[in-house]
Amino acid sequence: MLPSDWLELTLWTALERGASDIHIEPFASVLRVRFRIDGFLMVHQELSIEDTGVVTSQIKVASQLDIAEKRIPQDGRLAWKIGASIVDFRVSTLPTLFGEKIVLRLQDRLSVELSLDQLGFLDSQLALFRKHLDQPHGLILVTGPTGSGKTVTLYAALQYLNQVHRNVSSVEDPIELAIDGVNQVAMNAKRGLTFATAMRSFLRQDPDVLMLGEIRDAESADIAVKAAQTGHLVLSTLHTNDSAQAIQRLVNLGVPHHDLAASLSLVIAQRLVRKRHSCVSGCRECHHGFRGREAIYEMLSFDPSLRASLSRTAFSVESIESEMSSRDVPRLLDAGMRKVNAGITTREEVQRVCVEY
């Protein structure tokens, strides 16, 4: 029989082991519980399939979701009190063949490392990032695949920029972490509140810094670029593999070359690599010799000479990569190998996260 405090025990174990997500998955004969730790899913527990209803009900009640609704996906939040602290989980349900799959994402993890100097930048990269964040206008893009740490980088940048003399606003889908002093808006496309409509409203409210959770379409790309051109500092993300592809993506979304040249300030590509644990080969405190993750970065800064060079050849992946090579810009693999040489991670780990690069 499932313990009455099963949910509390599971949440506590996930928190203790450093999990970012809990996956609860019903199959034909088993209810599987997995934790995502340092980017990898690992089986935590296998329950009887008969426990599915009880588990689902416990989570839905705690997340204020509709227990009776099992045919459509639902999203909610679970606030779990530990002593004087509250840990938030984002909850998502999805109907599958054998029942509802539930994923709980631990929100508190984002608050662990929100200082720019703790994310993994090389010294020269950190100085360059701060230089661009200190500029009054321009477009800063953070790019990489899902799960590469883009959100943490953006939140760390917002924390850096969050000063009383600045009006800082963001539109996100969803809001991962509340930041005092930042005007955060949750996107709601069903009610007409898109990234683009929120950005237009921000521009009427005397902004200094704008954060757009993601550039997804031509409309959001156009308004982000125009905002950067009209005296605002704009931060956003794109789902591309590297800096050059991020710029090409904006071109494909219809942003004119001259607007890109005038607005782009900095493009960052990133990945997360697992960090070697002190035991090296594996112990109870780590996961197969690794514990925790750190970012590796590639940064392309748009200075006047780069703008001039690219304006003569037009923006393309080939021309941008050629410029990066001629300027000896450290690429993702270069940054990763520096972490290998410093003993932070392994060559195999760097190659794994840069496999498509």
C-alpha cells in the first residue's frame, strides 16, 4: 500500500538529491518515478500501477488542479513548506495510454546560482558580458537547445541589471522565478497576451531594460530589434546551436540586415556540462563520478569593425563563422576544453553536449 506521506517523501528525496524534475509515468504494469539529476533521468522508484489514481489525486489536490478532468493536459503549481521556507514546483499533467503522466519541475533550483561570476564564464567572457550589460541599448541574445541553462543566464543578467534607477520589465512563458524590483509578466496567448503585445505595452511605460523570454516568430523578432534600436537594452533567447545560427535565424524571420547590424550587441551560445566529483569514480554523494553542472559559453560581440565587415558580405552562417575564426573567438568546444584542462569536467562530457556543434 502506498504510504500516506508518499508525496512529501518523494519531494524531500528529490530536493535532497538535487533533482530538477520529477517524472511520474504510468505504464501497463508499473508506475515509474524518475528524477532528472544533472540533466539525466534516473529511476527513483517503481510503484504498482494500482497506485496511479492515489498518486495522481495527491498531486492534483496539492497543485489545485481538477481531479475529475483526465482527458486534457493541465498546468499548476505546488507550494511545499519546509520549516520557514516554501519550495515551489511547476506541475504539468498529460493524458497517456495508461493514465496521466505528471512532471513536477523544481522552481527553487534557479535561485541557487544567480550571480554572473558563478555561472562558468571565462574571465574574459565575464568582463565582456558585463560591458554589454552596462550599455544603455542593444540586443543581447542567449542561444542553445532546451535544457542548456539559458534561463539561468538571463535571470543572472536581470539580477545584475536590477537597480533602483532602472525600469526593468520581462515577459516570460512561464515565470520561473520572482525577482523583486523586476516587472514580470506571464505570457497568456489564449487571452491575447503574447510576447509581442507585452513588449509593445512595455514600450509605452518608460522602460530601460526589457527581457523577452524567447524570440519565437517574426513579430517578436521585429519588436525586439526595434526596441533595441530605439534606446533600450533588450535580452532574449533563441533555440539555435551557436552564435552564427542565431543570427541566421533572425534573418530567416525577416529582420533586415541593416536592422540587425544596428541592433545586435552580443550573441551568447551555451551548454551545460557535468562537473567531476572529488571521488572521480563514483560514491554515494555523486552520480557516476559527477555532481552538479556548469555552463560553457561562446560569445560574439558586435563592435564597429565587425558590423562593418558583415555589412559588406551580408549576414550568413559562413560569413559570421569566418569572422569569428579571424578574430580568434573561443568557440564552445574551446571553452569546454579549458574546463577539461582545469579538471572541472571531462573530454567525453564536453563532446557529449557539443555533439551537434
